[in-house]
Amino acid sequence: MKKVLIVVFALLLALPAVSFAGSATSRWDLTIGGYVKVDVGYVNQAAVGPAGLEAYFPDRPNLNANQSAANSAGSFAMATGQTTLNFLVKGPDTWGAKTTAFIQGSFYGQTINGNNNLNNGSTVTGSGTGTRYGTFTLTHAYMDFTWATTKLTVGQNWQFWGFQPSYTFLGLYDLLMAGRGNTVPQIAVTQNFNKNFYGSFGIQEPYNMRDQYGGSASLGLAQATAYIGPATTNGAGQAVGAVLATPAGIAGATTAGNGARVTTIMPDFAAEFGYKSEACGRIGPNVMQFAVGGFWGQDTMVYIDPQDGKNRMSTSHVDRWGAAFKAFIPIIPEKNLNKAGAFSVSGSIWTGQNLANWFLGARNVDSLIPYDANPGLGVRWTVPVTTGGWGQLSYYITDKVYLNGLYAYNRNFTSELYNMEFPNQMRRWEQIIGNVIYDVNPAVRFGLEYTYASAGYNYYAVNTAQQPAGYTANSTGTLSSALGTQASNQTGRICFWYFF
């Protein structure tokens, strides 16, 4: 009798689990996929956190013997945050179109970028993925309606302008500031005009939401409050870098809530026109392609006009735009579905204005600040222009083993006022990557990668706490603790994937 009661009790406990198990199915055709990814590597700087391998910007050294900890030792790290899950749903035809939905996310968390301060060069609290590494981050969530020559995409997907997904790298933030692409909420239509020519048009969320807290409604302050002046000498003949007061006319944040803010009242409008052809063959899913595209939007600046003695908020609008050219050329295509001996060239070049948040709020992409160049003329805005790109050479030794060489570049064009106001912003960023990939079978992949990153910063910065660059606010100090304007780091890693 006791055995019977135990069995009945166990069945009662199992009923909720059975009912919940039913919820894992779908009304439609559901496929679950993804991969486990393990990174093992070393970086020659004291990187931060469990994702130390993802220190996408190099910390700069102190100018003199009093060095910062970041440049005194390297770091070993192992991480699994790039592990990814995805769900593909194939549903019923709607309005004569085939319908699908796709959801994907990884476990690298959300990036802490100075509380979304657009000019976060002096407020960055950590490199890589911050304190949320290991938490699930949504990267894709969209639905497609596909007709014979037209496709409608609604949801969060890769940007359709300037995105060339032929690159191969191992690091989470490789090519980050080189315009590799972002996933953003969008409504987009792609129209095939004929066999080779196509066009994509749509609207998109103005700011990158995948890697930051919040979106366009919580972008934070538009400018800082002080800057480092040129090096001088004191009475004892020692070099000093004095912190100067906020330049006259800059709309400052003297009272809580009164600082200049950035928002937007409209989506970004984007378009791309391209050409695809199999005339030169293909390598995997990639055929010859050339395309030009871009977007346009506006920031709404909310600030206190220094010419207005009534301390009331004013607004003005500043254009935000980007333009890109991308290409993939299969110099030597695959033959009979075998990629051995195949060789390709691919890449993207771009330029744009006021792109800070589009590139993950990255430290090297400057954003605008308010200033009054001439008293009586009101607030004007200095709007940095950023230009960059990336290129890749790929060669298949065998059908399963291939080499990739990549070069990435980013350059900000800003005024001297801006450079001194934000000394921790990067003026130049470069990355050189070399890797080898071995696809053992459809489930297992193995990779080795070497990355060299270098950067040139806007100005010298004082670092009295002897912490890595960008971790301290500007403060008075001598150049014995000042940070230089050049930096570099090197990273080596081994990666393992298991696809399912």
C-alpha cells in the first residue's frame, strides 16, 4: 500500500512538469538551434572582468615611471558568454507571402558605457561587457513576409545598409568600431528589381539598443564639465596638466536635471541599393556583391541656452547620418561545392556624422557637444565626423580549413576644443586580425586568432589614482601621473564551438 501511495504522489508531482513541457512546442514548425562557444586566451594588458579578452580598446600607459596597473601585467581569461540560442518558426502563408519568425540571443550581457553618457570617454566604468557578462541578451527578434520578389521585415535584425556578413573573426568586439553592423528594431522592405539588382528601404530605431541600457529615451548628458589644458610648468619647474574650467558658453549641468540631454522625435530613414551576381561563382553562401547605402535622422538637443538668463530649457535639432559602400568578390570561387583553393576579398567603407550611439556608444566614436563660439550668437554644436571601414582576405587551404586576414580602421575628425574637453575619447583606432578556422564537421569548429589593436587618444589625461585610461574623471595632477596619447594591446585566443 505504501508503494502505491508513493507512486500516486510522484505522478501528482509530475503533472505540473508534464503540463509545462507541453508549452515548449509550437503551433507551427519550430526549430531550435544555436551553439556553445568557449574562448580561451591571453591579452597583454590587465583587462577587466570575466570577459577580459573582449577589451576592445587598448589602455594607454602613463607618461613617466609611475605606471598604471593596466600596463604592468597581462591577463589570462576563459569565457563562454558568446554561447547562443535561436528559434526559427515557419508559419502559415499571410497575404500571399511565406511567413517566418526568428529569435536569437547570447549570454554576453549588456555593455556598461558610462550610464549611456554620449560622451562617455571620461565616464567609462569598465571595458568589455561590464558586470552583466553571462546574462542573456536579445540580438534578433523579427518576422519576415516573403513574396516572389519582395520581402517585408518587422523587428530587430541586422541593419540592412552597409552590413556585409562575410567577415570571420573570433572576438566578441572584433571590428566593433569599424562598422561591422548592429542589430536594431526596424521596418524594412527589400525589393528585387530583377535577377541582379535590389533595393532596401525602411525605418529603424535611431540608437543601438542591443548592447546598452535603454534606447533613445535615456541617452544621458550631451557633454562633460571640464577639460585638461596644455602641459605647463610650475614654479619648481615640474610639468603639470591643469584642469581648466568649463569653457565659456558650454551648457553645463550645474543643477541636477538641467544638463544638456539628447533624444529623438523620429526614426532613422535608411536605404540601400545593390547588385548581386553568380557570374563569378560563389564561396559558401556569398556571391559577388556591390552595394551603397546609408541613413539619416536627427538628434533633438534639450539644453539651457547660456544666452538665456531665465534658466529655461531650449531645443534644437542636429542631423545624424551615415553612408557606406560594401563589396564581396570571389576571386577564386568554390568548385562543385568544395571550397578548397577558394579566395575572396570583402569589406566595407563608411563615413558619417554624430555616430556615437550607433557604434555601441563606443569610446572612440565621438558625439556632439554644445558650445557658444561667439557671445550673442546662441548655442552652436560641434558635430564630429567619423570615417572608417574594414577589409578581409580569405583563403581556403582545404574545404574545411581556411585563413582570414582583416584590417579595421576608424578616425574621428573633431575640433581642438572637443579634443581637450574629452581627452579620453579616441581619435584613431586600428585593428589587425589573423585567424585560422577548422570546421571539423557540421557540429564542431576550432579556431585560433591573433589581434593587434592600437589607438590614438584626443589628449593627455591626468590619472592620479593610477587606474587604466578612462576609468577616472578629470582631476588636477602632475604629468608624472598623466596618460599618454598612444596605446596598443595584443590578444591571442583559442575558440571551440559546438553547433546544434
